[in-house]
Amino acid sequence: MYDAEISRANPACIVFLIDQSSSMRAAMPSTTQSKQMAVADAINSMLRELIIRCGRGVDEIWDFFHVSVIGYGAAVGPVLGGPLAGRDLVPTSALAQGRIRTERLTQNDVLPDGTPITHVVELPVWLESAGSGGTPMCEALRYTHKVLDRWVTEHPGSFPPIVLNLTDGESTDGDPAGPAQQLRSVGTEDGPTLLFNLHISSDVATPTHYPSTDAGLPPMGAKLFSMSDVLPPDMRDTAMDLGMRVEQGARGFVFNASMRSVMLFLNVGTPA
């Protein structure tokens, strides 16, 4: 399982499931940036990275990935903006053409010889930050189930769908374990859907990356751990390449995530 080749004929499907509840307006630990903004920045950066991975030649983007960005807060549904608004799934070629805008930022760097330089970078934006309402995680998981149920029917030979759920709190519409299990039962000939979870805290705490047991986790953390799949070997290797200690049986779960943890989580959870 989890070894199907990703190609234009058999693309991979990645779902970013984003908590957009009112509590996401709080700041990330040790920063002044809100959780909702940090997540939006991380998702926009990851979407840019996926497009780069799919680049072939000059201005040619191959559809190795189909991407979904679903938010849950005051409402549940697709949250990409601009020309992609309202679409549950978007191929990478359409994503490349569907940005809302491009932000120009000035960055300070240092050359290998120690010379400081200032340069302007252009960062595309597909997702705006948002935070209102409760945390209807059960509804979000059920919505994702419907989206993926259609997708796997059309792509039976593809790598199984990957769902990356980023949240800062407990579900406010019931126990998400049942909907999570139903979602994970959807799959392709290569295996069932992979569900990974990342918890973001407003408190300063040491993050827990990819544990193999729920020992030491509070009830909310243990619940998200139980909803998370074991990392396939390639993703486990990626986590170790990024400098993390990952035991056999490690699950795709991060608790008390920092800003760095969010980006690492997205990189580990998306196939090369």
C-alpha cells in the first residue's frame, strides 16, 4: 500500500482541512501573529510549493495533484478565493492561474560570504485568513468524505487521498471519531485515505511531533492522535530528513504546534 506512482494519469489528491473558528484569532505561541494568519500563510506557501513541484518547462504545469482547501467555522466548505471560489477540488494547473493576488515583500538575507542583501519576493495568495464561529469538525469531516468519495471513484489507481487537518480546539458538533473513521474508509486500490492532524495551541509549550503512543497527551490530544494514521515509510523518511526523531509506528499527528511545526507538518504530509 501507499506506493502508487503519482502521474498525470493517476494524480494524488491532497485536502487541507482548516479550522476557521473564532479561537483561531488568538496569537500563536511567542508571537504576535494570529493562528488564522499563520495557517493561511503556511497553506499559501504550500500551494506555491506544490505548483513548483508540478512545473515542467517554461510556464507548463502538469496536474500531478488535485487540491482541496476546506474551512470549518461559521460555515463549512471550500475556501479558496478569487476565480477558484466555491470549487471543492482544483488541479494544480488551475491553481497556478487562480491566485487572488500577489504580495510583494522585502526580505533581508545574507550571502555565503557574509554580505547582507535586501531583495523583493513575490508571494501568491489563494487563501485569506478567517476566524469566526465554532469548530464543526464532524461536519467538515463528513463534507470531505463526500468530496473524496467522488474523487476515488474517478481515480481508482491513484495514491490514496491525504487529508491534513489543522485545528486549535475540540469539535463543537459532536465526537469526530466516527466521521474520521468513515473518511478513512474511503480509498483507492493503493489503500485507504490518510488522515493526519495538527493541533495548534495559544500557550507556549514544547510541540509533540509524530508520536507512536498517546502517552502524556491530554484527552483532546489523545482523541486527535487516535484519529491519525501511521505515517507511510516515505513520509516517515521525510520527517527524519527534516531533522525529527520518528519511531516505528509514528502517526501523522502534531500537538502544541509552533509556526515551524506547521510548515514541517505540511511538508511531511504531502508526497514528493
